[in-house]
Amino acid sequence: MISDTLNEADAKMKKAVEVTREDFAAIRTGRANPSMFHKLTADYYGTPTPLQQLASFTVPEARVIIVAPYDMSAMSAIERAIRDSDLGVNPTDDGKTIRVVLPELTEERRKDYIKMARVKAEDGKISVRNVRRHAKQSLEKLEKDGEVGKDDVTGAEKRLDGMTKKHTDEIDEMLKHKEAELLEV
């Protein structure tokens, strides 16, 4: 019972860390990275479709991404989705591909991205703490129902706190890395 609760909490905490990692990947830095487009969708025959399903992405230079649509009829929808996104880029269409040149980040824009990264990190840590709270409630319920003893629950709560610290520290480490990446000129 206790190990099931702890294993479930650990899996959910890992998922929260993974979601935070994906959120960080979507924040653009000075370098081109196809993961910036993971959260973008384009209207494809009336259905919002992720860009990864509509085109391939290549990075020929440090600040250039080439988007090659699989279906040429989707080109304008893909271009519109990139232009309307919060990436701050202006894609150009050459008839066969879409070229996205990433402008140099200004100091102000870098600070905005750092603030955004901090918010996403805090959201991830809140998710981890919520998982901890639910697991702790489950453990207390097991004790109240008389299924396990108080000592077992106390030990399990210590292990749960250790898991929580490990996952929040991992998010803090990712934030530190992302901030360094954003400040790099």
C-alpha cells in the first residue's frame, strides 16, 4: 500500500519535471532549436494540428530554421501560426520552404524570457508539491483506516519529502541552466 502510493507519487513528480523541461525547450534562446515550435498549432483543413505533423524542421545555421511543409497547401497556415506565435519571429516563404531567421535577443527580451522561465519553473515545483500533498493525504488515510502503523507512515513521509526535494532541485537546476543559456550572448 505505502510503496504503491510512493511509486505513483514518484511517477507523477517525474511527469511534472518532464512537462517543465518541455516548457523550457519552448522558450527561445539566441540559437535556433526546432523544439521552439512544439506547442504551436496550425489550422489544417479546419483542425488545429501541431506543426510537427505538418512539416519538417532543419537548422542549417545557428539562428536559422528551415520549415519544409509535407503538404504545400498547408504552407500559409504554418507561416501564419509561426508569425502569430509569441516567438517574436517573422517567417519568409520562398514557395517551397519557410525560412525563420531568429533576430538577436535584446537585453530586455532576454530578461522577459528569464521571467517566463522562472514562472514555468515555479509552476513545475507547484505541481510537484501538489503531488506530494495528495500522496501525504493518501498515507494519512491509510493510517486513519488502520491499514498501516504510524511508524510506517512517518518513514514513508520522510521518503516522500526526499522525493519532493529531489524533483524540485532538478527543476531548479534546469532553471539555472536555462537562465545561463538565455544570458549567453
